[in-house]
Amino acid sequence: MRNFEKNSCYETQFTESILCHWNCSSSWRFCTKSALDAAPITAQQVATPDRAQWDVQLFVDPNQIAVSLAGVCWTGTEFWLSKWSDDSLFTANASGVKTSGFVIPGISATRSITSDGTFLYLANNSNTIYKVNPSTKTLVSSFTSSASGTTRYISYDPTLNSGAGGFWTGNFATDWVAISTSGAVLSTIAQSTHGLSGVYGLVYDPYTPGGPYLWASDQSGPSTVMLIQHSILGVPTGLSYDPTGDIPVTPGVAGGAFACNNFVSGTASLGLLSQNVALLVYEMGSNVSVNDADPIACFSVFPNPTSDAFSIEFESKSGGEIQISVSDILGKTVHSANYYPLPGKNRIQINSLPLENGMYMVSLIQGENVVSTPLVVSK
């Protein structure tokens, strides 16, 4: 497994974490364990894309941390992992080496962990969501989800509830339900729409161009895990990835998953647990270009959320005509205009648009190159 270097001061739009400079190398070992929290489903066929965006950034055996791990989250400085079969929680450094093991009174059998950039939120296949301070490893508060059914997986989405934030939740074969930070149901994606029946983890991804997306960590068979991409409306995009080719032993079933842009500086990452077999982190697409050959880089929109006007900043490597497009959550274009920026850094002010409260996608289009980022309007 290769060594890699993480550079300092890469800060995400949605979290407060900053990653400092350090080096690490990853290693792994394997042992067979039988405790798996698996969905009772049969195999399904899902298309697999080219490998270009699926470089392995980390691969370790989670059993060196603990057996029966199912939930995982990257906080910006460390992994948090949970043992679904009891109340044990663990932390590990970016190399996947265990740094602590502990319990938090009142929280048991955690299936899923997510972060809003400050606090962690834990779900344990009940209707209760637990808010945790990761620095002190203490329970801050809890709230009850009003969604029908229990919460096996949970993923924070800062754009929900008109920019106030919320969570995507669900269980193996249920609807995907968006809830507020107090547990109120905001919206529902029917199981018949997303089409999956063995989901263990669900991930909000604002980094991949054309998004935001939802990624499902799905148990497509008794010993298989698939990563499957959906639009923010829950419609499969056709993009998926089978990690089993990266696991040189019999794969475990699906576990928790997460997305971030502060694991390896300058890249976005998608991580997952294959239960009792692998903790994997992959490089994936980013809404901030880091390739010098790309014509558009350093794309940002601010203020975000906005109540009215907003600005777009980007760096044009080659100049030339670009199109700026604003579309609503259904994909309908509500604003489109062409500009002729000069090479170098550019800022474009978008004055008042007749936009209602909600989430929109702002896209820069230059030839075949498209970069996008979410914009929340809250008046």
C-alpha cells in the first residue's frame, strides 16, 4: 500500500476543520469474523464505472481496531467507529490505527455516525438521534425522529430545511427520509424511487460535479457491498462502484459510509466499512478542480446561504466564454447568462433573482467542462 502526504490548511465549506501537515502509510491484515449486521436480501446487478476516480487513499483491516464495526465517520482529524453489537465506540488516526476505545453512557449499539463539522450524531436503529461532542466524548443531547421506522443510517445535509441543516435517514429497505435537526420530517424519497433494499449507509455528497448526490452503501448480496450514486431526488444516476475488487479476501457486507474533502488535501473522498474486512477511503470527483489542465478552478459561491444577491468566484486558466446557470432542485433552469472572463481570478456578481427559499445548483460551464456547487436561498 502506497505512502501519501497530506498538506496543511485545506478547509471545507461545510465544516470548521483544518487539516495540518503530516505523513502516513497504510497497512492491513485479515482475519475472519462472523458477526455481521446484514440485510436479508438477494443479489442484484449494478453497473460499475471506469476506475479513474476510484484511487484508494486508505485500506486497513478494521479488526485491528475492533470486530463487528459497522458505523464510521471522518471528523477532519480522526475516524470515529462504532460496534453495532454493543455500546463500544472507537477512534483511529488517519492511518487507521486505533487511538481510543470507550463508551458514552446512554448510547448503545451504534449503527451510523455523521458530522455537521462541530458535533457528531449517532443512530442506533431506534427513533432516537444522539448529539455528541467529539472533543470530550460526551453526550450533549438527543432528539426523536418523527420518520416512520427506525434509523439505521444517518447523514448530515447542510442544505436541508432552507439551509438550517438536517439529516437523511432510513433503514435497509425503507424510504429515505429527510428530517430536521429536531426530528421533524422534511421530505421523503420513496423506496420505489431509489430502488434499493439493503442500504446500510447513506452519504450526502456536495463535492462531485453535477451534484449534490446521495451515495448508498448497499448490501447487494450476502457478502457484497456496492456504492451506488443517486441524484438528490433519489433517482439512480447509473454510476456505481464495486469495492470487492480492492479486497483480496471474501468481502464483508455493507457498513457505514461518509464523504469529505479534508482527508487528503485537494481531493474529495468517499469512505466506507465492509464489515469485519476493510476500512476503505476512495478519491472521488470534486467541485473544486485541482488539475492544472482544467480550464476552471477554485470555484465558490458566497454568501451561502443568501437572501438575495450572491457572488461567484473562480479562476479561469484559459479565458474564453463561460455560461453560468442556476437551476432548482428539480433541474429547471431559473437563470442563465454568458460571460467572457479574463485568464486568472474572476468575480461575478449576480443581482436579485426571483428565487423562492430552497436549494439551487450554480454551475459554471465552459465547453465540456462543468463545475457545480449548491446554493441555499433563505429569506
